Amino acid sequence: MKILLVDDEERAVRGVSRWIAGEIGQWEVVTAASGADALRLLESGDFNVIVSEMRMTGMDGAELLSLVEQRHPDVFRVVLSGQADRNTVLSAVQPMHQFLSKPCDLNVLIDVIKRAETFQATIASAAVLDAIGQANGLPSVPGIVSEINDALASENWNTQSIANIIKKDPLLSARILQVANSAIFALPHPVLDVVQGVSLVGAEVIQGLALSQAIQLRNVKDSALLSTNALFDHSFQVAVLAKTFSRHVLQGDDTCASVFSGALLHDIGKLILMDAFPDQYSKLLSIAATEHRPLWQLELDQLGASHQGVGAYLLALWGVPAAIVEIVASHHSFEVCSRRNLPCQVVYAANWLCHGGDEDLIERELESANHNEQATLFAQHLLSWKGDALEHADMASPTRNHR
């Protein structure tokens, strides 16, 4: 890993540099005293991470990271700053991946970089890494800004009513969790629920996030909007079904919250790939539908990364809790989910059912796993949950979508 530290306080940046170099000898750490110096260094070297102070003379951190996002989108962008008011959030949230507050336990910074390094190593395609780096500007659901503004203008709006609007949009939901889990709020426990995230973040930031994404819609084709809307509808359907399952098989509000959020965000990687490779991805969707081939396998073959891997990497960059990232990363893998916890299994089940609940697929997966004990038990759970879903009319009706 090659890391660029940017701060106009020379003593501070040297201390952080020495600490990182001492802890992780194989990482290369370079320092810059201004935004302009940082941009020159980025042009001349292959950096993986930039960690910038927010308040600097001349070019501030928000402006610097905005330029880095445009020119070097694959670089992981971290704000390390003692300035953490609401105005800072609004100016920095668009280009940043994570916000860490000074004074910061530098082991936390190292862990954040390590997680990015781990996911980055799983994606060989430079074009896909660029697409993930530019995902902060992906478009939101059409009309979401108007809905939020209308709700906030009402005298009787509350956190739940705003959260219900945001839940229609997996991308905006992820951005809310990104900000809520940042050091801006310094909470002792991860925020897993969109409702709690909305309560923490506040109306002003929510409006800013929604507006920044809505602006991107000007460049989106009508055909892409149709695909995006269908994807959002599917994600919400999976989340509702997973929440229904979780009430019966899981214990604890936090666990149920991570299931709903993980299910809502499970296909967020598709948005990134659809936006970055529109023509190629449309062909992959067509092949998956007509030839009944798993879309994630076609993605790996043609793009060098699957949507579940891309989505998990993005959410890890954004600092979304690990419980949600794990659900997103495993939602298409029967073998992995058979060895994982119940939340991962529940979301796999809900997604499988919303794609039609093909029992032959489960049998093929069982054969691949040599009918081992964990796989057999998981398959039994899937068939049982399918029976429960068919018996309850209030559950979401499974519909067939691309796998």
C-alpha cells in the first residue's frame, strides 16, 4: 500500500507517518503540506490511499478530495480532522469515503486501511476499481428529493416517515449509514438501522445527500433508469421478506436491523457496474436472462469482479458495519452462507425466493458441497423458509429477476 498524508501542520503529519511506518513496515507513507502538493504527488505516483486534514490554508480537504475523486477515483479517500460540525459533513461527505476525528487512535486508521487493502486485493480490474471510487456520485431514485422535501415541509413529519422514504433507495440508505457510522458522531456501537441513521444525521444532511445524487440523473439514460428502478424494487422486496424471516428465526433488534439493511443493500454492486459499463452490463443481463446463467459468474468472467464483491468493497470503504458488509459479500454463495451466521443465511434465502426459489439450484449446490452437514442443514432451512413464505399471504410474493 502507498499512502499519502496531507496536513499543513508538519509536526502532526510527521507523527502519523512515523507511527504507520513503524506499525506496518511494508506500507510506503508519503507526506504533503498542502492540497496543491498532494495533487502533484498523486500525478507522479501510484497511491492507494489519501488521508487528509479538513481545515488547511489554501485548498481545504473537501476541495482536495473532490479533485482526487475526479482525477484518481481508485484512491481510497479518508478525512482525518478535528473539525466535525454539520457544515463539515455537508462539504466533505460527497468526496470522502470515511471520516475519522482527531484525536484519533491510529490503530483505527490502520485497521480502516487494512480493510480497504483486503477488498482491493480481490478486484483485479482497474476499471472496476475506478468505478467503485466514483460511486459516491451514483444517481438516486427519481423523485426522492421531492418526497423528502415534501415530508420535511409537513408539520407532522418524524424520523420514521423520512426513513420510510429513504428505504426505497438502497444507495441513499447506504450513504446515511456511511455518515452515521463515521467518527462525526463518535458512537460506541455501530449503526445498523436506517431509522437510527436518519435520527442521527439530521434533515439538512439528508437533503444534501439526496440532492447531490439526484443531480447525477441528468446524465442517466431512460433505459438505465428503468433498470435501476427495477433493481431498487427488487432490493426492497428482498429486505421486506428477510425482515419477515428474521422475526421468526433471529433474536435481538440489532441483528434484525442488520438483516434488513444488508438485504436492502445486497445488490448495490450492480448499480456501480451498470453505471460504469452500461452497454456491456446490459448484454450480461440479457445473457443471464435468456441462457439462465448466474449473473455474478458472467460478471466475474467478463468484468473481473462480481456485484457482491464490488458492493461489499464499496460499503467497507464507506465504513458501513461489518455485519452488513458480510451479508452483501455472501448473498449469492450457498457454500459460504452455509458456514456463516443466520443473518447471511436469511438474506440468501430471501434473495433466492425473490428470484423464484429454484429448488434444483439448491440441489446442485448441495452436490457441489458433497452434502456435508452444514450444507445439508442450510438446504433444509431454505426449503422450510420457502414453505413458510408460501403459507403466509402477507409476505412478499416471489418474482423472477436476474440472478
